[in-house]
Amino acid sequence: MPPAHDVRPTAVVYCEGNFGAPDGKTANGLVRHSEKYEIVAVVDSAQSGLDAGEVLGDKPASIPICVDLADAIKAAGRVPDFFIFGVAPASGMLSDVERRIMLEAMARGMHLVNGLHEFLNDDAEFAAAAAAHGVKMLDVRRPRDKKDLRMFSGSIARVSCPRIAVLGTDGAIGKRTTATILTRALNDRGIKAVLIGTGQTGLIQGARYGVALDAIPSQFCSGEMEAAVVDAFEGEHPDVIIIEGQGALSHPAYLTSSFILRGSRPHGVILQHAPARDWLGDFGSIPMPTPASEINLIQTFADTVVIGLTINHEQMTDAEVTAAITLYEYELGIPATDALTRSPDRLVDMVLRSFPELEPKLANARS
């Protein structure tokens, strides 16, 4: 819950036609968790009039879904500070309609938050509009200059606390959500955990450490991943570090997990899987991998061990989730849970089972 006197800047999230769907994952994530912005409305005309939290299957969030930007401003009671582009299309590029809406937001005095591969500050039309209206544009995926990017150095060896990566069997499957819930649950129980963001949504939500890995030249990805973990360890002195995953190690297009495994060198991996998915989200002719095949691939590729499985319950009843948890625990011999519909205690227990040295922190918090 935000503080009673919320000092975060306000924001409208644009997610036309995609809220609650995989390509709306940025908007979905911001409704569920945002340290950096107070989300006051979501724009998606297909679901206007509904509560954003309820559309996600969660409790009401008191965030209305609006038909357009004018409706969102009316619902907020004033012009919000920021317009966040909350769709994550595979192309990472803006359509002509989306350009016009973002230019309209700037004309109303709103700053832009852009998580796409298309950088607005390099666009002459957007740059002129920003200057004319006195607003700024945040290109979240823009990397540092190449001269400032870091290569793998081996400094990860200095990080003495457990490192846990939350990977998956597909893209847009809930890795960031599970990582966020796990990090919060550990901190709530007295185990200091820091989350490393690896994509645009986590950074927009307010992750203090991390990098949008899919925008970094491959030569530097492992080094930037390593450096983010080292920075978090030296800056926060945590008990455990949680690393958000991207794509899947087996995925034919989204290969960032390989750099996460190599750069952060996690001691353990939690794997996120959607049992009801038959095909990869963006590639409807490619079958989903099984958890067993992905676990084998991860543990063959990297010196790590998969310590648990978490379930994305899309298109599943609660009874089906329970059955899947039971089945996977039997088949794989590791604990399984659903981070969204089951107690976060199960996630904490999953970690403590593999890293019992963290137990004293939990006991101290209870005493």
C-alpha cells in the first residue's frame, strides 16, 4: 500500500487492446506493483469502466480503466504527471496511432515514459514536441554509451550471499511478478532481499539495480548483468539477491536468459511455467517446453540448480492449479506453487529449503 501522503508522481498507463494480456505485461505489472509512480488510470477502450486490479484477477486496485486519454484525465481529476506506454509488442516499435496519442499527452503537459526499442529522444518530431511543451521523455531501454558498458570481469565472485534467478519456459509468463512477490515476502519476514531488474517493466516499476538486457550489445550483456549484481551487493549488503529472468533459455528468439545465467551465476533458479500454454506466446507453431526439459537445459548450461517451480495460472481453474502443483512436485521432486493465488510463505519456504543459512534471519524477525 502507498503511504497516506503519496509523494510519487502520478501516471496514466496506455495499454489499448492489451490490458491483462501478455503484450500488456508492462501495464499489468505497474498496476500490481509500482514504487516509482502512482498509477491513477489505465487506457484500454475494450475494458473501459472496469477496475484494473479485478481485470487481472486480483483484488480491486481503485485504478479505473478508461476509454481514452481524455477519459483518464477526467478520472484522475487533473492532468497526471506522466504518460507511460504500457504495451510491450514483440517489434518494440510504435504504430502511427500510438505516436499521435503520445504527442497528444505531451501537448497536455505530460512527460513520457517509453520502454520500447524505439528511442523517442532520437525522433525529431518527438524532440520538437518535448521542447515546445516543456516536457521530458524517458527512454528506459536506452543503454549507456558503449565506452561506459562493462564486460564480464569475474567480480561476481565477491558476492557472497545467495543469488536466485527467476527464469521461465516462455516470455511474458510471470517471471517478474513472481520475482517481485518473492522479494517482498523475504523482506517482510526479515530476510533482506534485493531485486535486480533485467527488463523495461521492472525498471519503470522502480527497481534500483538492473539493466534492460535486451537493449545491450551482446558483448557486454554478461558484464552488465554481473555489474548490476555486484552493485546491489556492495550498495545494500543483502542477505539474498533475486534476479528477474527474461524469455527462456530454450526460446528461439528471446535468449537473454543465457546472459543472466552466465553473468549473475545464480546459486539457484526458480522456474515459472504456464501449464495451459500449448505453444510459445509469440510463436504459435512452436510447442511449449516442459518444465523437465527446461530444468535439464538450465542445469546443463550453467552451474546451478532449479530449486522450485512456480505456476502461471492463466486459463486454469483453482482446482487445476492445485492438481498441477501436486503433479509437478511428484514428477520433478521440487516444491511448486502459484505466487499469485497461494501464500507467499510457500515461496519463502522454497528458498529456505535450499538455503537454510537464511533461517536465523527469519527467527530473529519473529523474536
